[in-house]
Amino acid sequence: MTLLQARDLRKRFGPVAALDDVSLSLRRREIVAIVGESGSGKSTLLNVLSGRIAPDSGTVLYDEGEGLSPIAGRGEARLRHLQRTRWGFVQQDPRQALRLSVTAGGNIGERLMVSGARHYGDIRATAARWLETVEIDPARLDDLPRTFSGGMLQRLQIAATLVTEPELVFMDEPTGGLDVSVQARILDLVRGLVRRLGLAVLLVTHDIGVARLLADRLVVMRHGRIVETGLTDQVLDDPHHEYTQLLVSSVLPA
Ligand SMILES: Nc1ncnc2c1ncn2[C@@H]1O[C@H](COP(=O)(O)OP(=O)(O)OP(=O)(O)O)[C@@H](O)[C@H]1O
């Protein structure tokens, strides 16, 4: 059942221990939110788990169907293939993830082509369907992303990420830069899609409300360490660690 596992991860940036002996597991179809104040190591953890940066020590293991094995042992090409096909990434700023000089349909279609699709008509039809799924008028298929609002850009990034139906999606503050009302719609959309597609999600957020809405389980980080973990409702309704209590009562700055 375990899809991804991290054992004893450590990562330093000069004097800063961004990750200090972090271990965690993620099951298939499970949504885990990594929460904590700014600088607690959330993004570093996500980057190490997704193979984008190497830890100083410790191991990340992933099950591609034949049991857990270290992602570091697979070689660069296989890791990239894993990242492009079985995994997806939703970043806080869609402008960094999308190609702004390529049409909305092109952005979605590119990812389909990476995973093997070749038929132009099929790719276009799938892209149009996905625009509709993320509540963008499919008539915008040939428009450039720069004509889109911030919320639409984020929805386009979500479509371009989910079109190949990855089994695991890494999300780093997916609604971070958006207005509250736009955030709510996108969170609803993400929640529906994640359940419908049966995705596993590792989500980084400093927003407890986002974690409560989306996550089955929480991992609370402070100074590069996990201080508490458990089912979302249990952790939020009855936080054990003092730091989690502060976080839940929103005393800490984001
Ligand atoms: N590339 C880097 N070079 C130097 N220090 C870094 C680097 N990346 C992260 N750090 C440091 O590691 C610590 C953890 O950073 P990280 O970005 O993982 O925290 P975070 O919880 O995601 O914070 P935020 O919510 O502000 O993004 C911080 O002290 C940060 O300054």
C-alpha cells in the first residue's frame, strides 16, 4: 500500500538544517499536507521527496509496481521519466510551470506527447475536455496563457498536470498567490479531481484551512523536523505538540 517512503532525510544549507532526520510514508490515494511556518523546511522536503534536490543523507523510496526501491538508484533518465509520467507538480506560480508563448491547448498537449500521445486530433480533443474539466471555456484552447487571469492560469496548470493521470502529485502552496474567493473555487476543483482520479497528493501549505479541506493526514514541521503527524481532524482538533497548538490557533505568522 505504501507508494512513497522517506527514511532519515537530512539536508543542510550552510549552517541551516533544512531537513533534520525526517521520515514519512505516503499510501496510494492518500492526501498528506506538510504544514509549518515559513522556513520550517516544507519546500525542501517536497523537493527532496520529488527527486528535485538530493538529500545529504537518507533515502527516498518509491513503488513503481515492483515494491519500494530508492529513487536515487534509478539513474537520471529513469527518474526524469518517473517525474514526467507517474508524477505531477503543481507550483504556487503557474507562470513558472507553464510555457507562456504556447497556447493553452499546447500546454496541455505537450504533456500528453511526453507520455506518448501522437495523434493531433486526439490530443486537441483531450486538451479541450480538460479545459472544460477545470472550468475554462474550451473556446480558449488556442489562446495564449498571458490572456488568462491568475485563477485561470492556476487551473490551466492543474489541467496540464493531471491530463496524463499521474498517480502522485506534489503541490507547493497551490493557492498561495490567489484571492480568497478564487482560492476557494480552485480548492473545490482540486478536491473533486483528486478524489475522482484517485491521486496520492503531497501538499505543502502554511494555510491550515487548505490542509483541513484537502488532507487526510498532516505532517507538522518545525526547524526541519517533524514535530507531529496524524489524521487531519485529530491533529487539528486535539493538537498534542505545543507548536501545533500555536499553529492551529494561528498565532504564528505564515
Ligand atoms: N537553496 C537554498 N540555499 C540556502 N538556504 C536555503 C535554500 N533553500 C532553503 N534554504 C533554507 O532552508 C530552510 C528551510 O527552507 P524551506 O524553503 O524548505 O522552508 P519552507 O517551510 O518551505 O518556507 P516557506 O513557506 O517560506 O517557503 C530556510 O532556513 C531556508 O532559508
